[in-house]
Amino acid sequence: AKTGEELKTYLNALSDLPQGITYEGNVYRSLGVNSEKNFGAVPEKMTSHEVWSSWGRYDLQGEENAMYLSKTLPGNQTELVPHYGQWVDFSTYKFENVKAENLLDLTDDLTRQKLGTEFNQLTKVLEDKDEMYEFTNVIASWARQKGYNGIVAPGARGAKDYQNIILFNQNYIDIILTGKTRIKINK
């Protein structure tokens, strides 16, 4: 697809959906120190879109938010610094042995090919958010409609050699984090 509209048309006609995968392992989540102190943000909960709607690659402007996690601590740091501030501006938490199922794997070449998109369309870093998120917002909306619990996505910053887990639904997040202890990373 050459545009987000072309991708939307292509995905809506797709009948052979990629099979969701399972991720088992550790995940890292960072929250702005300011958001914890002033807005009560906690690592286990995504911010309600009614309180504050973010707009990113896989959470849609003015709609339900998503929870962004990284598979590795260096990946989490690369995602945030320096684009969103300095590393000390964030509290970072580790959850061990998390199991998330039915994730759309955008890190897989065959899956991206089946979806009619390319790595570079998913990892664009531009000033214009409409253009930067053109393809990822379409995929996120489609993945939610098709019942995926989230996405495994290639990192878009730095060397682009890390992966993120994006989860769509707080009820599902509650299930997979039940009994998991958050471990605050000392910086």
C-alpha cells in the first residue's frame, strides 16, 4: 500500500488473517515521573482515554489508548530518550514472566507482507504525526476490530533493533499482570 487509505482498503478485504502469536518473557514500562506524581499514573494501568488521550503509533487520536511495553530495558530507553525527555525523567518498571497471547506480529517479514505494509512505513519518525502514524494507526484500528489483544512492533527509534509489545485492552492487561510483581529499576 502506498497510502493509509490504500492500506485500509487492502486490510478490509483481507480474508486470510495472520495468526496471533504468544509472547512470554519480561516487559518494561516507563512512566513520566510527573505523570505519576500529578496524575496518579501506575505501571499496571494505561491512562484512561477519558482523562488524557495520547496519540501514538498504535493508540488512536481521541480514542482508546494502548499500553506500550518493551521487551528489553535498552529498548525501553531507546524508545524514550531523547525524544520524550531524559532517562531520569521516567520511572521504569519490569514485569517478569508475562504471557501475552494473540498478538499481531509486525516484526515478522511474512506478516508485514501479508498485511501489505513495510518495515519503513511502521518506523517512520517525522515532525508531522498524521504522516508519521499514517500506516500504524490504520493497522492498530484494524487489529482491534479483528480481535487481536495487541501488537508486537518493531522499535522506531535509534538503531530500530528492539521490539515493543502494545496491548489494547485494560481488562486483558489486568489478566496477564495478575500476580506479577512490578520491579522498579534503579537508575
